[in-house]
Amino acid sequence: TMSTTADRNQQLFDRAQRSIPGGVNSPVRAFRSVGGTPRFISRAKGPHFWDENGTRYIDYIGSWGPMIVGHTHPAVVAAMQAAIERGLSYGAPTAAEVEMAEEIIKLVPSIEQVRLVSSGTEAAMSALRLARGAAGDGKGRRKIIKFEGCYHGHADSLLVKAGSGLLTFGNPSSAGVPAEITQHTLVLDYNDPQQLEDAFKAHGDDIACVMVEVIAGNMNLVRATPEFLQTMRRLCTQHGAILAFDEVMTGFRVALGGAQSIYGIEPDLTVLGKVIGGGMPVAAFGGRKDVMKHLAPLGGVYQAGTLSGNPVAVACGMATLKLIQAPGFYQRLTAQTSALIDGLVAAAKPHGLAFCGDSVGGMFGIYFASAVPQTYAQIMATDKTRFNAFFHAMLDRGVYLAPSAYEAGFVSAAHDEQVIAATVAAAQDAFAAVAG
Ligand code: KE4
């Protein structure tokens, strides 16, 4: 639909850009890769949210993962209201944080101790510092390995793109990050076990940490191969490097025990976020007790936060963690998400479009390509122009997909059969419009 002056979204976007850089508080929200006017959301319920024009959308970003039980779930709202009436924040320990820590430890067996923070970036950054301080039996190491296409938040050491030569250390992927910082980060190709072998042969006992998205969601959805993860686990154990699984997106999203429970591989540290906050700022990092003991106030690795474990945020997260443990929750969520993918693939077929999809639990990827990508290079070869046209064709039909060909999508428990059917019906029209 043409954006007219009557369009509250456009009016707000024009106004927002005067006071906020790009008019948004997180870049992906500005629609720069898909074009057009961002929708300013005024309220949400279940699988839906409404923009400032009062237009309703079926929401497939769910705040990029947290809204797994659906928007404004009554049990979550009630838990938060009860917490609010007792107080917003104390800067002192609370019983609720202990209950939350115990719940996370119960649900993720590789986590023996856990610390709560306020964002995935803060959790990944802290986990990285902890790994560097704890590696080599506490003597500390500097080098880390990450993978092209994976995103672990915006801490300096992690805003790195691959170096010129394969095994040379990384260069900053953002302005403002000194090369001295990224020179300790090695960026390898995702799903390439041989490169891992070579990197450890060259730098093994200097490597503090390997950090990976076990099922990548920041280059669109790309599954790690078991061999890739098994190689990583073996080499980290062999060289005393700390293996950190960044499950900010996959934790409690792809399965109750996260992606690590699907692959059956135990990391030394796990980074969590999104779902554990249920839409409020709660993230966490945790793992082996002998690693976590290096954290202040016990050990020499400093980490802190004014609102860490905030009582109202923890109430929201805890209510969400209780709801996802309902019998059959992941069975239903997986069935709904794969029904969505099957429906979209079937809708595309009559138009002869190269289109496919993949899903794990409540997380999905759609690709304008003839086969599901397994590498960053294959993701980059998908048809982004076609995706952008499909994105807008669906948006015009009341379906809000992730506004980028390089993001994953998310289904909630509130996306029932009718909602999935309505999405597939919209897609039948949208594919016709895109194929034309
Ligand atoms: P936050 O600091 O945005 O809470 O979490 C950073 C982060 C860390 N690790 C993984 C695997 C993540 O997916 C994220 C954040 N994901 C993006 C979605 N691509 C959040 C959306 C945004 O940046 O606005």
C-alpha cells in the first residue's frame, strides 16, 4: 500500500529520524534491506500485532524470538503485575533470581552455574571474557574463534569479519573497533571442520574460546552439521579451549533443552537470552562450575550489572519458562512450524519459483533457492531481490515476516491452525505477485 500522509507509520518514522539515528533503536527495524516504511507497532495479542494505522499483522518475528508463548499471554502479564506491585528493582539479591537460576540449570544439563544479565550481547561478551580468563587452567588466553555469518551481539571482539587469508586473524566489521582488538579473533567458515583442524594445528594452545551458533539464525537459518560440532568439541577438549554455544536464539526455541539437546553435545559455556526473558530484558551465561568460579566476586574475571536479575523481568521470564514446559508444547510448536513451511513450499510450487524452507522447533528459514543452504556462501547466493518482493507482498497481505533475507522467523504457541492457514493463503497470492 502506498504510504500517504495519513499513514501514521510514515509520520512517526519521519519524526523518529529527527531524534533517533535511523529512526530506530536497533538497525534491523529500519527496513533498510527490504525498503519501505517500517511499521510502528502499537499493541499485540497472541500471534498478532497492530501498527499505528490499526492494520493487523500475523507476527513471525515475535520480537526476534522471545514471544514464544504469544504476545500478552495472561499468565505472563499477571506474573509481571504481581511483581510490579512488590517493587521494580532493588540492586540486591532476590529469591526469584535463585528460582530462575535453578530452573535454567534443571532445563540445560550442561549448565552447573549461571549468571543473569540484561541482553544477549552482554551475556556473550561476558562469556567471552570469562573464557579468556579461565582458559588454560586459569592462566588465561587471548585468541578466540567465531564463524562468518554468526552473530553474537555487538561486543567489540565479536564485530569481526574474516581476515584476508583464511587463517589470518580478523578485521573489524564495524567502525570504531580498533584492529588491536580484532587481531585476536579468527573468523572461519561455518560447517567447515577442516578449517577448525587447521586453526587448532596453527594456534591450538593459544585459543581461549570457540563461540558458535549451534543452529545459526543470523544469516537466516543454517543447521550445523554434527561433524562440524563434534570436531569443535574434540579440539576444544584436546587443547583446553572453552567451547561456548551461543543459544540466545535457539535456547528454549528449537527444543526445551536448546540446540545442544538435539545434537547431544555439551559445551563448556552456554549463552542464553530472548525466550528466557519472555520479552523483557533477561539473558544469561552459564556452564561448568570450574569455569564459572573465575567470575567476580569469586575470581578475577569482572562482570556486573545494575539491572541483572531484575525482579519484574525475571517474573516475565519465569512465567514463560513455566508455560513452555507444558506437556506437548514443543510437539505442537514443531508441528505448527513445519506445517507453515510445508504450506509455503506448496504455495510456491505452481509458480515454478526456486523456493524452499527449513524449520527446527519454533524457528524457521525460508530461502529463494532450490536447496536449503548449508553454508554462508550458499546463503549469499539466494535470491535476495525475490525475497524482498515476497516480504512486501506478504506485508501488504497482513503477514509480517522478518524484514531481511538473512534472518530467521519465529512461530509462537498462539499461531494455531487457522493462523497458519491464513498465512499460506496470503502466500498463494504473494507468490503469484512475485512470480509475475
Ligand atoms: P541482544 O543483545 O540483541 O539481546 O542479543 C544479541 C544476540 C546474540 N546472539 C544471538 C545468536 C542473537 O541472535 C542475538 C540477537 N539477534 C538479533 C536477531 N538477528 C536481534 C535483533 C536485533 O538486533 O534487533
